[in-house]
Amino acid sequence: MGRCFSAEQISLAGKTFSQAEKMAGSYFHIGPAEWKRRRYDVKTLAFLKEHEIREGAFAHLCKYQLRKEPEAQSEGLHFYRICLQDGRILDAVERAHSFIRLPPLLLYVAAHELVHVVRFEQGEGNFDAAEEEKQDEEETVHRITRNLLKPVTDTDLNLVLDCFSSRYRIGDLVQ
């Protein structure tokens, strides 16, 4: 297992996801009650299962399904897990020295992953798409995330947006 977030960094991640959820809610016109119907959770590296750990991404999204009967044809209940890759995020901050700060990078990652969740839940994106379509989805999500974050854009967030643009993989989708 790689480097994990400290207790302080885990707390920051929690606050950041709350902020990103409010921003995504405002952008997509989703109220707090509707967010409760969107089933997702966020885990940091210390709490991830082996198949949830990925190299090359700051986070990735897993989709889990629960069927009452194994042979059932219906999708059943599902939820998404946003798997933060702590070491990769911390390495990016360290490599960029004083240019990239953890809070704006986490905000971008949180907003990006929540945009995926919303798009999949609304049927605007296909979690099970072919690889080529997933690349298109990433570009769409990146564009939406930039627009969603515009109201809070400052120098630090602009650096994140410039450094980790669509040329870099922010996340992965895994089922």
C-alpha cells in the first residue's frame, strides 16, 4: 500500500467533498434531499480494497450492484464508490512544490468525480461504455467540472485546472 492521507488530510477531503457536492447541486439543480437518493461514498487509500487501488489516477469510480437474486435481470440497487488514491494526490502536490496546493486539487478531484456520479445517475453518461466512449465522457466531465468550479476559481485553483487539464487522467471508471 502507498502513502495514505493523515487524519488532517482525511478531514480536509471530507470537507472538500461537502463543498463539491453543494457546488454540483447548484450546477445541476439538485437539492439536499435528492443528493441522499444518489448512492455514493468516498474512501481513502487506507480503506480501499485491492481492486480499488489504481496507478495513474487521482481517483477512480467503482460501481457496485446488489441483486436480491443472483439470476435477476433487473439492475437492482447500486452505489458508487469514489476511491481516492492518496499517494498519487500527495505526490502531485509534492512534485509541483509550492505551485499546486492540496485543497484546490482535492476540490477539483471531488467535483470531477461527483459530476460522473450525477451524469451516470441521470443517464447522461454510460458507466459501462466502451473505452473510446469513456474517453469522450472524461472530456465532457472535465469541461463540466471547469464550468462548475468557475464561481470559486482563484489563482490556486487555476493552477490545478491548467496543470491537470484533460491531458491528464483525473479518474478511472471500474465496475
